[in-house]
Amino acid sequence: MARQQEEAGRPVGKMVLFGAITAGLYGAVFAHSDWVMEHFTRGAWYAALPVATVFLFSFVHGAFASHLWSVLGVGVSRKPAQPSPRKTRRLVRRRRPQPQLRLNA
Amino acid sequence: MQEAAQEAVRFIDLNLLSVLFLFVVGFIGGLVSGFIGSGGAFVLTPGMMSLGVPGAVAVASNMCHKFPKAMVGAYKRFKYGQVDLKLGITMAATAAIGVQVGIRIQQWILSVWGEAGSDLYVSLAFVVVLVSVGGYVFRDARRLAKYGGDEKTSSLAKRLQSIELPPMIHFKTANVRISFWFTVPVGFATGMLAATIAVGGFIGVPGMIYAIGASSLVASATELVIAFVMGFAGSVNWAIHGMVDIRLTLIILAGSLLGVQLGAIGTTMVRQHVIKAVMGTIMLIVAMSRAMAVPKYLGKLGLVEVPADLGDLLSKLSFATMCAGLGVGAAMILGAMWKSRVKEAQPTEAKEVLEKSYEAAR
């Protein structure tokens, strides 16, 4: 049950969306690699092109990678990575406080 | 110069094998960087050069992939509460000065002793720094693994923190209050090393741990901020000269952005001594790799006689050892993550059994 809930919360849709955008961007660069190389290596103000491109790719591909690891179930550890002082465990189950009717007269 | 660079960039042949090589090394490098804060990209420059990429283009394209990778890694680890932004920016400012001084020293050595002298200086810097610092980090990691217990602030850091030399800065996430003047030499040395061997983090992370007093978790995460700032400035500089081959950068980035996030996730799973163990191991193997290259440069300078065959063999062995260092580091990270997952899964199963028995009792 818990596992099903966990799987249902995995961002498959987002992963597919960002994956498709990433693939599209890579496809666009490599399909026009001659034009890209000609303009991106001109230097001077054209330096903005490669820098802006890596920012764009790191945003889109970074989001895809993040969702991919989530979908694959590789997430942040639920237990703390560092040792922490041991908490004393309650052995007896306590009942939750229930609302009670009281008359303040 | 720009025209020459354009010609050099245009003539690089990208086949499936070279794309795969760059992607895989990018992934492994990203994994290591995400985990220990740096040290994942040093194989890429010689790796690209072995594929026929000119040296300057290899350095520029590598640097242009490093800063977005560091940015994504820093963002991820910031979300986990591991990054001390103030410490990172303070260190990066002084590291920038260190880079400039490092470049000047390199230029001076190049003008006096030529290319072989410069290569020898870089290799010796690698060996001296990595053996001394890496050896210390590795010994500390082994001691922690053997005797257990929490990571403690070093006596040097405690002594420096106790000196009230204005301006005193409180680094909140690192939970450290120290004089600004004691962060300066650490940042400066990080920059100097970055300009010399291209991996400033090999001194930046141990410096933050043993001199400033940050935990290895915070130090390795904060190093990513320094790597981003320095990498961004360096990339803009290379791009202005038209040296960045965006195709190479994007292929490496495709692998490294996957790796850096996995490495960042890994830090939440393991104990802090694992970060030190991985860092120390990689540093010692890389030092060994560079030591193998020393005889060749001594031979070029005419200080010793080294047969050409032996020199070539040692160069190949040196590169193979460097790759092995990165591979061993990645294997240690993945192994530690796997162990942690298995451990984490065990109590869950016990819990399920317990819940079932509760339900049966009802």
C-alpha cells in the first residue's frame, strides 16, 4: 500500500516533458552544428551564446535528471545521514486527547 | 587567435565512441563532484586531448561544462541545507586573487623553463599537494571509520576560531564564527591550485574542514559554490576568445548533470567519513598518476635520460591511473549508497511484519 502511494507520487509526467524538451534541444544543436559552431566560436559579444546555452541546458536537462532519479526511486534518504542522539521510544501507546463537553457555570 | 581556434574546433571528429567516452566520463565526473564537491573533471581535459581536441579548446570546453554542473549540484545540496552561501562567496572572492597569482607564476615558469618546465611544475604541485593533503584526509577518514563517533572540529580550526581578529564572520550553516583573515589563505590556496592543476577543491574542501572548522558535508557542498563562481568567470573569458566547443560541452553536460544529482543525493545517505574516504583515495591515486609523468618531463628538461618508449609508456600508464582513480571514487560512492539503501530497507520490512501482526491481533 505504502509502496503504491510512493509510486503514484513519482513525477513521470514531468520527467517525460523535460526529457522531450531536452532531446529537442540536443537535436536542434546537433542538427545545425555547422551554424552553431560558426556563430558560437566567433568570440567577443558572441560569447553570450555558449554561456546562455549551457544555462538553458542545465535548467532543462537538470530538471529532467532530477525527475528521472525520483522516478527510479533514488531519493533523499529518509534516515538522517549523520548520527543523532537517540530518542527514547514510547513503549505505551497513548490515546489522543478527545474533545470533551464542559460546562463552565 | 580566434580564427585559429575556429579552425581547430571545426576539425574535431565526433564519432559514436568519442561521444560515449565523453558522456560516461562526464557522468562519473559529475557523480564524484556532486559527492565531494570537486575533482570530477580532471580526467576530461587529458581525455579530450587524447581524442584530438587542441589543449586550449579542451580546457575551455571542460570549464564551460564545470560551472553549470557546479550550479546544479550546489542548488541540489542547498535544498538539503548543506550549502553555506556566505562561506562560498567569501572563499570565491579570495580564490579569484589566487587564480590570478597562479596564472602569473605559470607564465613566469613557462618563460624561464619552457613547456617541459611548466609541465614538471604542474606535476610536482599535483604530487606534493595531493600526497600531503590527501594522505591526511585519508588517515582521518580511516580513523573515523575504525573508531566511529562524530566528526570533530580540528584543533587548528578551534584555535583559529578562538582568535578575535576583526572582522569576525558568523557562517550560519557551517556553524562557525571565525575571522575573515583566516578564510583568506584557504581561498587563496584554492585559487592557486585551481590555476595550477585545475582542481582547486582538493585544497578548498580540506581547508574548509581542517582550518575553518566546517563539517565535510558543508565543506564539500560549499565548494560547489566556489567552483561555480570561478568556473563562470573562466568560461566567459574562454568564450570571449571563441575557444568553447559547445558540442563537447553539451555532451559532457548530458552525463554530468545526471551524475552530479546522484552524487548530491548520495551525501544524504552516507556517514561523513565516507566523503573524506572518497576524497582521500582519489587524491592519492591522482598523485600516483602524476608521479608517473614526472620522469618524462625531467627527460625533456635534460636532467635525466629517459628512453622515448619508456616516456610514452609512462604517459599512458599515468592517464590510465587517473581514469582508475575516478572509477574507484565512483565505485566507492555507489557502493556506499547501495549499502545505505539495503540498510534502510531492512527496518521497513520489520515494520511491515510488525504492522501485520498488529492487524492479526485485532
